[in-house]
Amino acid sequence: MLKIEDVQQHGKEQLNAAVAAAGSFQKGVQAIALAFGDYTRKSFEDGNAFTEKLAGVKSLEKAIEVQTEYAKRTYETFVTESLKIGELYADLARQTYKPFEDFAAKFVPAAR
């Protein structure tokens, strides 16, 4: 038979899990926002440097070389930052659902 104390304890545990998940979620979102901000700043700075460098070239060959270097560097930065941000999203999901996973495990019988 289910006791009122058990229901209250389960309610308290669920509330604690929700509070822990909210804290993890907030930290994860802040980390993602910082990563996007850093990537945006770096992209802007790289774009400005490229524009200045391109403005100073004297030949078509040099302009193509500068543009090729910029495109390669920009692509590499995009891939690196996308992987980093993707991992932050995965960490956010894991950390947010971890308290609920632990809570739910109490109600699911162990595999035999």
C-alpha cells in the first residue's frame, strides 16, 4: 500500500531533479551562447582582415590566392566551431536529462 510519506518523498525527489535539470540547462545555454559569440567575433575579425588584405593586392593572381586562403581558413573554422557547438548541445541534453534519468531509474525494475 502506498503511504502519503512515500508520495511526498517522491514529489520532493522529482522537484529536486527538476531544479538540478534547470541549473544544468542554464549553464549549458550560457556555454552555447558564449561559443556562438566567440565564433561570431572571430568570423567578423577574419572578414575584416581579409577585406584589408584583399584591398592591398596588386594582381589578379594574388587576389585569387588571398581569397582561396580566406575560404579555406573560414571553412576550417566553421567545421571546428560547429563540432564544438554540437558537442555543447549534446552535453546540454545529457546534463539536463540526467537528474530525471536517475529519478526514473528508481521506478523501473533492474534488468535481470
